[in-house]
Amino acid sequence: MAARRSRVLGLVLIVLAAAALGVVLWKTAGDSPAEPASEAEASLECMPMGGEVDTVQELDKFARTVRGSPEFAGGDVGASTRLQDGRQLFVFGDTLRGEGFDGDKFVRNSMLVVSKSCAQVVLPEDRGAIIPNREDGVGYWPMSVVRIEFPTFDLVGISAQRVRSTDDQSAGVFAFEILGPSLATFVVKRGQTPQLLDQVDIGRDVADPSRPMWGAATAYEDPWVYVYGTARPRDATTGGFSLRAARVRPDDVLDTGAWRYWDGRSWQSKASAAAVLIPPQGGVSQTLSVFHQGKHWYAVSKRDEVLGTDLTLWRAPSPTGPFEILEVAAQIPSDAATGTLRYLPLAHPELLPQPGTVVVSYSQNNTDFQAVEDDPRIYRPRFLRVSLQPK
């Protein structure tokens, strides 16, 4: 395993050596390393939590009631991982900044690092998105987070989807198209600020939902990173997504030629060979969680995406299935009468852990953007605890 990590470790050690001199190295995929930049390129701004948060009820109350800060007023998604220093790292999709913020009031993604009493907003030097937009305006919506621990730092990989706004005024909050996956990596030294290390788009821009969105869920189980993809028929406008699986060594994750795809019996080199683990009929959301606890693997998602109702659990003996539906864990319907949208439930296995259960969040939004601007608290994830034991 040490040999397989060598290339990642070597790159990160360069970064840490630069950081020791007061700088951190930022680079873009395919380019030569950029000039070293100040470690203050990304900084932490504290949003007090009003005391320690020790229960899911307290966490949910914080999300619902705290006014926020100029740096973070509201956002969706909220995928997370636990850092080795005990902090919880969250990444959000479309994010609203608060009143008085000096910078863009709306960004495609953001990051919080949460301790017991403080939610710290991670801000890049330009005070924009933590994964910056492309020059052509395409932005990045985070989907899942995977962490690999080293002796004094964490390497955090964030899978994201490339998103472009459209001019379809009739589509409202759905005036966008998804172009394909991307991967960003951050290095986080103990107690310090996450720093962007690398970011690369995977594949060409194609707005085609039948092409699997790899990275819709990720899971690390030494020595593999499992990467899950979701897809649905091109002409489908409602319903769920199918689920497929790939795996890759951590140091090869940016090399899609090294990925191997589960065909139902073995791992293959062709993505087209990937077998459907969960079908689209009654299937998962476009973004979901897959994780390992005890003897089982679990998938957590909302069946049939935004227009569905059921927060659902699937269970399997291995990361490739077979997945069986356990039960409906909660009802999270959208509400046409009020314009409330409830979507993208995500599991947080390392957050306030209790055996046989998992903390789950789901995103909430409203079709009336003015309502969200008036009170961004309605545009934050909600939290609940669900049992992993079938009734």
C-alpha cells in the first residue's frame, strides 16, 4: 500500500514543504506548477454555534435557526467527512453569502469546517467559490467527499459535477444543465485551513443524463476508492437514477484509464461494461451516499429524485451489491403548494456516530428564489438519525 500511495504522498509532501516556508503550492491539471502562493490564500471565518453541538437535534436546530454570517447564509448538498483532528468538513453546492459580504453574493460551492462550538467558513483569496469556476463560467456542484489519512494531514477528495446555467426562463430554479464530473483535492493539516491542491475535469462536456455521473457517491475502503455513477434514460424527465460501481487505487484516481468497472461478476477496464446495481425505476437520486458499517454496505437516497417522497435505505454484503431495499427511513416530500423542495439525502457515518444508526441530512430549497433571499435559513440541510436495522 505504501508504494501505491507514493505518487500522491510525494505531491503532498511538496505542498507541505512549501507550507513550512509560509507558502502553499496551487496547481491546475495539465499545467506546470504555479508560483507558490501565500498560505493565507484560503482562510477561516468563524460562525459561532452558540455552544457545543452534541446531538442530532441540536445540529438540526442550529441549521434551522442560526442567522448565519456574511460568509455563509445558506446552501444545499452538505456532504461531509471527519478530519483526523476531530473537525467535520462539509462541502455545499450553490451558496448564498449574507448581508454585508464583500464579494460575490452567490457561488457554486463552499466549504465549512465545524468544531464543537464553531462553524468556520473556508474562503479563498478572491472570496469566491472554494472550487473556482472555469473561465467560461461553468461551475462545480460537490457530490461526495472521501478522505485519506496521513500521519500529520488529510488528503480530501471532493467529487463534483460541472454545471452551466441556461437561458430557459420557464425552468426557474431548474435552469441549468449538467456537463460531467470533476475531482478536486485538498490538503488539510491538523487544525489548519484546507488548501486546494488540484482540480481536474473528467471527460468532455456533454449534457446527457444517460452517461453515468461518476462520483455521485464515493467510499474509501483500503486499498480502494469506490466510485459510484448514476444515470437515467435521456428522455426521462421524472423518476430515479440507476447505480453503477467502479474502483481505483487512491493515487490513480485522476487517471480514468486505471479505473475498473464492476460488470456483475468481475472488474473490467471498459466503463460501458458497468452493470446496473440499482435500476432507475424507483431508483436513487442523482447524488447519494454509499458507506460501510459493520458487516454491510448501505446506500442512502431519496427514491425517484426531487419529485419522490421516500428517504430509502438499501443494504448489500459488498460494495458491488446485490443491493436490497430495507425500508423507508423517512418521508421527505416536496410541496408544490408552498414551493418547498426536499432532495439529496446524504449519510454522515462519522458524524455523532451511534452503532446501528447513521445521521442523514437532506437539502431544502424553494422554487421562489425571493423567499430564499428573504430568509436563507430555509435553504440549508436538515438533519435526522435513522436506524440501519430492518424492522
